[in-house]
Amino acid sequence: MLLKIQVKVKPNAKQQKIEEIAENHFKIAVKSPPTDGKANQELIKILAQRFNVPKSHISIKSGVSSRNKLVEIDT
């Protein structure tokens, strides 16, 4: 089953944090900077742990270089 979620990412945060704003809408703070895709890699790692799926089952469909992203999770 494919789950599509909206994510707002806050890079360079002091702590990692996931906040569910609404159904399938998350606000996620990551420690990594938004350079060389590091924040996106950390985001995928956090979502994999949250939804208990392998990292390979998560893909960023839009907003790769934006704070607002559409993420697809194959559960």
C-alpha cells in the first residue's frame, strides 16, 4: 500500500523531532544541514523508523530542494 504524506522539514535543528500536524501531514526537525542531500537522507531515516519500513521503501516525490515535500511510503 502506498501512503503519501506532506512533510515540512526544518534543517539544522538542535534536536530531531516529528510532529504530526494533521492526518498525513508532518513537521519534522532534522539536525543535518540542507547541503548535499544530507537533510533529505536524515528525513528518510527518521520516516523509516517512524513507519517501521526499510529506507528503500521511502521516496521524495516532490520538493527535493524545498522545505515542503511530498513523500511516498510503501508500507
